[in-house]
Amino acid sequence: WRHDTAMYWSHAGKHFGITSAGKWWGCLTKEQIKPYFANNMKEYDRIIAEDWVSEEWGDRRQELVFIGSKLNEAEIRAAWTLACALQMKWRFTEHKLEIFWKLPFHL
């Protein structure tokens, strides 16, 4: 697995695709990136201000998009938050599965 390659995963119903989306800017130093934006330093500044999360990760990230009608954003966020919390609990307590069933919140 290459941590410098951005991947694009698309899944809708029975249709699925995964392709390379190029390299993350984060695999370059900020000084190496600047020449790419010589004619548009506003975009460079935007990437650094909005997309750059840290010196370690740069602009690397994961995005999840839900497309549909009558989606309940609050319910989706709650389910996602719970899933992330459960995964973190699992990582730190792999041998204690019973902890999952004692969480004070439910979907």
C-alpha cells in the first residue's frame, strides 16, 4: 500500500469502482508544491489553510459522501460516531469484547 497515492472509491448500489486519483500533495514538501501553483498562489494558500491537517499527514484524508433523498443527517452522524468509537474501543481492548455491549448509548 502506498501512502502517497490518493484513491477514489465509488460505491452506489451494485456499481463499484476504485481508481488512483493521483498523489497527495502531502508527499511533497510545501516548497516542492509551490511551483505547481506559480500562477495561482491563492489556491496554494487555500490548500495549506483548508486541506493541510498536519505536517505528518499533509492533505491526506478520507471523505464519506451520502447521496440520496430524505436522509437524516443527525442519524447518519450518530451512527458514524458510534462506529468510530467502537473501533477505537476495539483497538485498545481487543481481548475484552464485552465492553462493546456496556456502552451507554445505542442507535
